[in-house]
Amino acid sequence: MARLPHGAPFDRPALILTGRQDHVTGYQDQFALLPHYPRASFAVLDVAGHNLHIEQAGLFAAHLGEWLDRVEARD
């Protein structure tokens, strides 16, 4: 289960990527993080486990690039 963060919500762009077949961390528990990260994008990548950056490299890169664009925008 995800360890819930303490303190004020993080109000900057955030990215939470999970692998649908992740048997180490799991993907459903990460949903609990969303209230603390109101500007988070949350994605569950199918056909990916704990190494989703390798198993779904294209989707991983696309989500990461979009997140970096939001961070750079500083809105």
C-alpha cells in the first residue's frame, strides 16, 4: 500500500505512472495519493509491470515529456 504523504498538498505538476501488471508495488494503491497531488496526471499502463519505463518505453516517454512541458510552463 502507498505511504500517504503528510503536510500541505503539492500544487505543482506531478506525474504518477503505474504498471497494470506490477506485482511489486501494485497500481490500485497509488490512487490514494491523488488528493495530495491535485495537479497530478495518473496513468496505468497495461502490459507493464514494475519496469514500465522499459516495458512501455514509448508511453512512458510520452507521459514524461508532457509532464516536463507542464513543469516548464510554470503556470
